[in-house]
Amino acid sequence: MRYGLWYWPGIQGRGEFIRLPLEAAGIAYVECGRVEGEDALVANILLFLGDHHQVGASRIADRLWLNQLQLTIADMVTEVHSVHHPIAGSLTYEAQKDTALAVARVFREERMPKFLDHFEQAANSGSGEWLIDHHWTYADTSLFQLVEGLRYMFPKRMAALEPAYPGLIRIHDLVADLPGIRAYLKSERRLPFSQNGIFRHYPELDAA
């Protein structure tokens, strides 16, 4: 069976949080948006994949904890987008740049450490190298994508913060070394970060 992934063609976006565990587990899928045109499918896809393809947790309490962590990652991603589009998604960045400068400062100084503290605690809460069950899950691949995106968007700030989060960076590096992820990152299927996606690099919004 091959899954159909519906997401905007041409950008990573939130769809990348789905692609990474699919690629890591070798689960077949087709990019419907690239093949059939733009569309979207709204569902709790990662929880479904975790339960059906062993990329989640075995115990119900752990499955719910992973889902909660994934929802917190989604909250941070929403705030990331609001940094460069704090007023409205329909407006250009340039039209709301002054507000974005103020929002970016608060995000860098207050929100980033708050979220990353939480993820660091999660990274160190288990007995193994991964978040749970001594095996990678969709939440591990999502943390990888979050770190990658933040490094692209805020290179100066992340360089300053990363030494405080060895557990989070450990998980990032473990995911990057998964055979399926290594192959995916080298392939044309992995679209680059850009100024059209969620994580956008505007130098004026970044500072250590």
C-alpha cells in the first residue's frame, strides 16, 4: 500500500513533519500535491502513522505523551510562522516588517528558550538515547525538523542556544544518521528551506 500525502508543492512546510518518519521507515507515499495539483488534507496523521507503522510508542500512556509532545511542537511551529507574518498571512513580510522585528525579539529571547527547555526535558526523560522505547518515533523526527528549521531561520540565536540543549541536539543527530533520513536528505525529494515556507531567514530578525 502507498499513502497519498496532500500538501502544497514547492515548499517543505508542515508536510515535512510527515515526510521524515515516512522516509525513515521506508513507507511508500506519493506527493499528491505535486502530481495532481494543490490541495490539503487535515488529520492527525502522525498519531495514525505511529499506531499503524511502529513509529510511535507501544504503551497507550506513551502514545498519548508523544502526541502531546507533537502538539507542542506544532504550537512552536505556529509561533515561528507568526514571527515573519505577525499581522496576517495575506500581507507580505515587508508590509508588516516593523511588527515582525518586535515579535522576533520576543520570540528569540523568551519563546525559544521556553519551548526548547521543554523539549530538552523530554529528550532526557527516558532511559535510552531516543525519546521513548529505545527506538525513534515520529516525535524524534519532528524535533529534528524543528532544529533544522530554527538553524536556518535563526542561525545566530541557535548557535548561542544550542550548548544548553545537548539532549535535543543528540536526538537531532541520531535522526540525521538514520539510513532512510540520510538518503532522503541527499535526494531531490527533500526540498530546501526557502522564503516561501514556515521557516524563513531574514537577517534582520536574527540575533544571538
